[in-house]
Amino acid sequence: MSEEKKKFDQKAYIADFNKKNYDRIELKVPKGMKAKWQEIARSEGVSLTECIMRRMQEA
């Protein structure tokens, strides 16, 4: 077998998958707000992303 055979790159695969399947949104919030939102998400047993998405779908 050739030494040049490409090895599977897990990070590149995940990055490519995410680029094809998700949109990115960057939020800038006042200092301290992220921690408050994280605490709410933690109390609900979900990630911060999931917490925000649920609330946006309710709106």
C-alpha cells in the first residue's frame, strides 16, 4: 500500500458535516447574561443551544 494513502480525518469530517447541515449564529450579549442563560439551560437539563432554540420556536 502507498504511504500517501489518506487517513480518515475525524475533525475535518465533522467540520464538513456541520457546514453542510447547520447555519451558525453568533450572539453578542451583555456580560453576565450568558451565565444566566446557561444556568437556566442547566436547570432544564439541556444545552444552552437547545434552550435558546426551544424559546425561539415558542415565539
